[in-house]
Amino acid sequence: MKKCARCEQEFECGFEEGKSTCWCFALPHVIPLSEDEEEGCLCPDCLKKKIEETTRNQNEKQ
């Protein structure tokens, strides 16, 4: 189990369970991630919110 970097809710990570993918692969890939990411992994709810925020901000800049 991982702990969300934003809300501290526990959630499952496919990679940590030894799977080749994770649930997050099914979501839009609009946020660049790296191992140096300060925030770390987010739970499904927080990641969906961050994707929505990022998409909205990108659309407002256009």
C-alpha cells in the first residue's frame, strides 16, 4: 500500500504489487512525472483532480 502525498489516503500501486502496470496508466497522460517528483504518487481521487486542474490550466493558456 502507498500513501497519497496530498491527502494521505492509502491506495494500491500495481508496481509495488509486482505488476507490469498500475491503475494510473488508464488515466490521461497529461502530467509529466519523474522519479525526482517532489509530490510523489497520488491516490486515484487526487490524481484525477490534478489531471483536471492541469488540463484546465493548459486550456486557459491557449
